[in-house]
Amino acid sequence: MKKRTLAGLGMMALALAACGGRQPLKPLEGQSLPAVPVGAATAPSSTDLLTTSVQARPERNVELLTQSRERGDDKFDLPPEARPQ
């Protein structure tokens, strides 16, 4: 009984894995792609719309301490005042 259940689960997993489409994206019937942005010569393709911009996903800067320097005096770094009780 367990083997049959595991086999069924395996077949369901294979069927779900095969559901992904490999065709280019197209709008549904009766609908169109988004309007052409102002200043653009052509409408963006589906790959253009799915690609994130540099502003949305900036590159990581790993050199954080290359320009470190001694911190100067801060005239606003004052100790907390004692409260009267």
C-alpha cells in the first residue's frame, strides 16, 4: 500500500513539474499589451517587461571599508541630561 501511495505522489509531482510552459508570453484573447510609454519608439516586449532594472535590483557593493577614516568631533554628541525626580 505504501509503495502505491509513493508512486502516486511521484506521478503527481511529475505531472505538476510538466505544467510549466516554454512558449513566449502572449496577451489573452481580447486584451492587448500595455500602452507604449511616453518617449519610447516601440512597445516593450514581454521579456523587457519581466527584466528588472538596475534601480530595482542594484549591484552589491562589497568594498565597504576601502575609504574608512577617523571620525571627527561631533558637537551634537552630548551625554543624556539627568532628569529631576
